[in-house]
Amino acid sequence: MADGVIANGDYAVADENGEKKSIVLIRDSGSLRVGKVQVSTAPLVGAPWGSMWELVAGSNELERVTQ
């Protein structure tokens, strides 16, 4: 954890709507299962710790929630 941002090789907690929590290794080439969809963990690298993300409807991409 460098400078308050998620770095390659860090571990994070993934929380799916409060129903399921899992510990995820964050890698540029890694992936994470959200429901039935496999998504890349690459967008999380460089994001601030505590960031919220959502699955883009109809895709396998994560989008950072900023509001």
C-alpha cells in the first residue's frame, strides 16, 4: 500500500452488496468473479483505498463510483 492507493500485489476485500465478501489479490493481469461475471482487477491498480466500484450493465467491466 503506497501513498493511499491500491498497488499491484496488494490484497483487498471485495463486498458484493453485503451478501458475499472475499479477499482478492490485485494484479494488472488478475481477475475477480462478480456474480457470474469474471472481471479484470487491472482498473483497481492506482485507485484510492476505499473506492467503490460497480459492474457496468451488460459487460464484464468495473466502473468506479465517484458520487
